[in-house]
Amino acid sequence: MKIAIGCDHVGIILKPAITEHLAARGIKVIDKGAFDDTRTDYPIYAQAVAEAVVSGEVKLGILICGSGIGISIAANKVRGIRAVVCSEPYSAKLSRQHNNTNVLAFGSRVIGAELAKMIVDEWLAAEFEGERHQKRVELIATIEETQI
């Protein structure tokens, strides 16, 4: 599996731990930046990761900013992305099972490296349940398709 990862200057502190954790699990990580702590804008990296997911370059994406909120909002502007910001593992698991999320976001000012790894592990282990949830995911896609 290949996963794209991206962050802004605030998320840079947490990105190495997540990248190493994924690599230890045998997952190839495509780093879309940022690459240092120089002040930058999170939408740049949200778009890069989101586009890698929708193009099929990678299966999933992970984004990190200070809170996870802004970067997840930006990613969700890319058609086909269902990004979730999580601060604990249970919501990450349910987001995959019920919403088939394809991008996970969290904040480096909200959680630490060990909790982030637990969130990532639960998110990756969960599978979309389909059935009644499929209709809802399709309704989300319909909203995207009908926007100007």
C-alpha cells in the first residue's frame, strides 16, 4: 500500500514519527511536504495529498497541521475526498467503516506521536462496511457532483 503524507510548518514536528511508523508497517510513504518548519500554508499540502489520492497515485492520505481542522477542510474541497480530523482512535475507525474516509487528519498541537500512531493504526485496520453506509457515501458524492 502507498500513502501520501503532508503537513504545514506546525505539523512538521509530528510527520517524521508517522512516516517512520508507516514504513515500519511496510507501507510506502509519499511525502508531499512541507519539508521544514518555514512558515507555509496548509491548503498547499492538503491539495497535494488529496490529488494524489483521487488520481490513484496512492490509496490513502494523512495530513497534519496545528489542529487538523484547516488542513482537513482544504482536503475536502477536492472532489472525491472524504477527509476526517480525529483526536482519538474510535472516530478514526468509524470514519472508515461508515464514511469510507480516504484522508485522515490530526493536529500536532492537539495530540502527541503515540496517540497519532494509535489513530493511524485504527484507521488503517478498519474497512468500509458498505450496505446502509454505501447509500450515504453516494449521497455525499451526489452533493459534490451538483455543485457549480
